[in-house]
Amino acid sequence: MKAFIVKKYGKKEKLHVTDWAEPTTKETDVLVQIHSAGVNSLDSLIRNGEFKLFLPYKPPFVLGHDVAGVVTKIGSKVSKFKVGDEVYARPSDFRVGTFTEYISIDEKDVALKPKNLSMEEAASIPLVGLTSWQALVELANVKKGQKVFIQAGSGGVGTFAIQLAKHLGAFVATTTSEKNIELVRSLGADLIIDYKTTDFETILKEYDLVLHSNKDSKIIEKSLHILKPGGQLISLVGPPTPAFAKALALPWYLKFIINLLSFGTRKQAKKMNVAFNFLFMRAEGKQLGQLTQIIEAGVIKPVIDKVFSFEQTNEALAYVETGRSKGKVVVKVR
């Protein structure tokens, strides 16, 4: 089968299309014939080598973290799926690789595709959907009437998180550029700030939650200041925390480094009586199944900017790297 692989880490490296062995299927795995694959900034970060300290993929490896397709084979102990099922998933770490024709995934990471979505729409959801769910539902337990600030509202996570936060009953503020104001308003955002002309810190006060996705250290400091006592900042971009290092069972020296990286931010948050958490989303088929129910009810709709052909996978990744995509970018494999 054909696959787009990382031959070596590097920001200027292209993915290489090559012949790749079809994956084997373990007893709890389903083999999925890939129809579409979502493209994420995480793909770029992994190719660049920015996560190789705690996600040490050994090149060559297939890239890609979102998939929608059809089950063509099941392992002997698979109980939730059958051949012919249309499914979607974010494969677990070290088993990623959706820029190809087939992938083998543990059934616990898989969910049935929402019936009202195309394969392209379904492939756009797993990573951003699970990120939003784990931030807003699992970590923050967002309740009706709470105030939530979601940064970069027109991005992949932002477009999904706004809809989920509104479903949970929150008042939602977000940032975007002027050209995307109508988009985020249509998704339910209550307060929209043009980040190019206005400093959100001058407008937002007493928020319960900030979903943080900007690497600028000044932005994280400003974000802490808009929280009310007992509020929480959940960062998707770091700095990583000791709790994250512990969850990954990293060696002591990496735990030490990560402790240093986030020490200043955690100290500042504690002084202000707010919580700081770093979220690196995980694969979770059960949560994806819960999202499926919400999507089939018409509560959340995927936002797709562009669909590229399989042969254009490098172009799709380059487009995501511009930071200008509205919602998600998808590669159509079949």
C-alpha cells in the first residue's frame, strides 16, 4: 500500500510517498480501509521533532492522527465492530499513521461514524473533538452559566470547542480575525474579539475557564489574569506539567526538565488562586461515541476549510502550517 512517511525529523522535511507494508491485526484490533484523514498541527510538530523527547517515534514512520473509513478485518477478540462498519478514530500514540490506505487500531479507540456525516466530515473530528471533550467535560466540568474563553475560535479545536461549550450551557468568548467573525458567531460565540485590534485582557474579566492555544508566553500570563479565583486555564500548547510527565511515566530526568519548564506558570497560577493544566489529548473510543450521539442530534457540525487529494498530502500539511485554515483540513485517501 502507499503511505506518506517521515524519513527524518526536521521543519523543512517533506513527507515521502512510498510503498509500505499493510499492518497486521492483533486480537483486539480492527483493520480500517482509510477513506479520509484529518490533518492537524500536531502532525507538523511531530514531524519537526518537537515532541520526540516524550513521543520518540523512530523514523521512518507514517504520519497522521485522524481517520474515517470502513472495517475490513477484525481480531479474534473484537466484540464492538464487524466487517463493513463505517468508523472513525484518533489512533493511540505510537499507533498513529493515517496518511496511508489501511491502519490497524485497537477497538477501544474506535467509534461508529456519525450517520449524518460524510467520510471527509467524520475524519475532521476525532482529534479536535476529543481535545474539546477532555478539556471542557472531563477536566473543567463546564456547567450552565459559566464563562469560557476559547482562544483561536476559527481554528480546528476552536470551531468544535465553541459548539461543545454552548451545548454545555456556557457563555463563550473567543478571539479571531475580522474575516472570521461571522463564522465563529454562527457557531454560537457570544463575545468575539478581533485579536489584531483589541487586547482580550482589557475586555474579559472573572472567567471560569480559558482554553489556551497560543504559544506566546505573554498570552498565557494575560489569560491567567482574566480568571476568577478558583478558575482554570487548560493549555493545549504547554508548558507541560509534572502531572503530564507522571501520566506518561517519563524517566526522572524528563520529569525534572518538565517541572522546570512549567514552574513559573504554575507558581503564578497558585499565587492568583487559579489552576493551570496542560492537556495532551489521548485516544478514547468511548468519548468519541458520546460525541457521535451529539453530532447525530445536530448539535455540533464539522467545519472543513479544504479537502485535498491523497497525492496532495504535503500541500495539505503546508496549508495547515500557515495557520490560516478555518476549521479543519482533510485528505481524501479513497
